[in-house]
Amino acid sequence: MIFDIAPTAPTPIYRQIVEQVRRMIASGQLKPGDDLPSVRAVAMHHAINPMTVSKAYSMLETEGLLERLRGVGMAVAGNSGKSTRHDKAAMLRPALETAARTVRQLGFSDAEAQALFQTCLNELTKKERHD
């Protein structure tokens, strides 16, 4: 599992990791008992400070989404079941609100914005099929 880290994004890197793990658990991509990559592996792969990854994992552990397994690392906690559609929508809403504000600021019509969003979804689907 590789995280999608954007070092130049306004969202701190540890927050990016936290939000991605939350979404993967909510969608069922990560299931209870699944191991997460080690702090060291994530830090090396993304060329980031290990303390950043450790902070993200600790926050998720405090929330009860991850559990520390002695000598093994971090795994998805047994009680972190699949989220409801409402929970998933609540996770998606902030990103969509930000996109909607940007659409208005740039002067796109609703139809143009929806068409561009659909294009982005299609391109992502193609990319995922080739990965």
C-alpha cells in the first residue's frame, strides 16, 4: 500500500496519511487485521520524516482505527468496521465543497464543472486499470 502524498499541498503530510487511511477503512479497501506498511518503509518511499508517519499512525491508533501489534507494526483495528454511506459522504463533502468554491471562482458553469469531474473520474479509472 502506497500513500498519495503531495508535499506541496496545504494539508500537512501527516493529515494526508490520516485521511487516506480513514477513507480506505471506510471503503473496505483496508479490513480489520490488515497490516499497514512500517513507519520506516513509508518514510523512505516518500522521502519524508519518519516522525511524520509515526504521528499519523499514532493519531489513528488514538481514534481506535489502528492497533499496534507487538513486533509486527500497525494493523487495522478489529472494531473498525465498514462505514455507512452517510459516513463516506461526510468524508467526501469537504473536498467537494472546496472544488465547488474553486468552480465558482473560476467562472465555470455547473455543466462544465460536472463534465470536467467526469473526465477526471474516467482518467483515474483508466489509470487504475493499467496499474
